Amino acid sequence: MGSLQQVVEELKKAERLVLMSHVLPDGDCIGSMLALGKALRALGKEVTMVNSDPIPEYLSFLPSAELVRLPEEVREWPSLAVCLDCSDTARLGEGLAGLVRDKTIVNIDHHVSNTRFGAWNYVEPDAAATGQIVADIIDALGVPWDRELAVLIYTALATDTGSFQYSNTTVSVHLLAAKLIGTGLDVAAINQNLYETKSLAAIKLLGRALDRLEMTPDGRVAWITLDRATLLRLGAKDEHTEGIINFTRAINTVELGMLFREIAPGKVKVGLRSKQLVDVNRLAAIFGGGGHYRAAGFVIEGELDKVVPRVISRAKEFVEALDGRDN
């Protein structure tokens, strides 16, 4: 149950709120959370913003990023929890998923795999980013746009559309971006922070990742495998893996690209990207994950050397099924 107006009314009624977003945060979830938090504070609301993981270095330039707390830093929890860019409560992380069980949840998201876990669910799978939905909410709240809000929503749009390159870049996305630029944004500065400010460890990790790129004999499936020891040896962080998966899909013959990343002993995070035809949301769902048609993922229990061939086998089935569809 939920619509734009219903969600806006719930937000207006609340005096105190906690905003949450998914683990391993990206530009969309953090930009959306900071923008909605700023808008609600402008209306006199008491807003707490929390994420299970620290803000990545490349997003530290965002206005008010320092206000996002870790769960252990929050002493009082409001009864209304707004979950942003989360397809299910598990994406909040173990600690926050447990905390929201006794809260009234407003669920704002754009993933087609969203489980509608909130008391109020405003889920728009056609939106390019959760930030696009939050922009509509800000307008409905009657909060005027300023440069800080624009930076936050522009970052959400840019990161979830691949700098306006992916197929989710629609007319409405460009119109919203134009509106944001009209506030006086320094788009070049934003892009420099997002894409051209890398640590040496991140560059070394990219080099190691590309050395490990593998492909099926027909060249239609490509993948990269990164173990935990490699990140530790290079002094790299989880956030430094951001964007690596896109190099698998960039190969001219590849339809389906994957990144296998060991995030803990016996636990692997798998990212999936397709170029045109494969519905990777369906592939992710087989392993308990989800996302979008061309971008999805999941976390799976198991040793890296066992997980990789198992997932590749199913991925090849999805690609091979395209041949039958064409006949």
C-alpha cells in the first residue's frame, strides 16, 4: 500500500524519523538519504540518518555526509523508519534489519525485486534511481531546491545511470538533471569526485582484477574473481571494487558480466550486469538476490572456488537460452 501522496502525508505527520539505506552504500542510496534528510529537516523534523557501513571515501564530498551514523552511534530510535533503495530488510544489514522489526516502515525504492516490506511502500521500478523518486517527494513536500539538494540528487542519478549511459536514462531523467544543473551545479566537480579521485590502492586493485578476467569459449560471459586476501594485501577497501564489474560488460562480445567478491570467509557477493538481453534480476533470484533487468546481485554462502563454477553454469544457461529464443 502506498502512493506518492500517502508517503508524503506520513512524512509530514512524523516529528521524528530515522532514515536508513543499504549496506555497502553507493551514490544513489546515500544521495537519496541525505537529500530526503535535508528536506525533512527544512520542515522542522528531527532526522537521524544511519547506515550499517561507513560512507565511502568517494562520496565524502556530499553535503552533510558527516551526519550519517553507524548503528552503534545511535542511542534513541524513532518509531518511523524510512528505508531507501532497499529491496528487502536484509539489505539494511543484520543490525538494522533487526531494529526495524518493531518500527513503522516507509519503503522507498526502485528495484523490481522489492518485497514491499513496509507499512507504506512507494516502489517505482521504472525510476532510474531512488534519487529520482526522492526528487518527486521533495517537490510534493514543498521544499525549495537549492544547490546542496541538487548535488545530492544529481549524484544519485549519475551513479545509478552510469553517468547517463545506461538504458534507464530516460527523457524524465534528463529533464530532472537539467533542472538540477539550473541551480548552479558544478557538474565537472561532481564527476571529478565520483570518477577521477582514486586512491593508489584502488588503481592497483583494478589492475589485479583485470589480470583475473576470464571468459567462456564463446565470449558471451565474462567474470572477475577477487578474494579477500587480495584486497588486504593491496590495502584496498570494499568500496574500491565499485565499477570494476563494468569492465566485464565492456568487452564487445560479452552479453553477461559478473564480479565475484569474497566479502568474508565462506561468503561471496556476486554482481551481475547484462548488455541487452539477459534478465539478470531473474538470474539473481535463483540465488536469493535481485535488482533490475540489467543490473542485479546476491550474496551466497560458500567457498569462492565452489561458488564461481556453480553461478557460471547457470549464467551460461541464461545466455544459451537466447539462441533458442532467436529461432
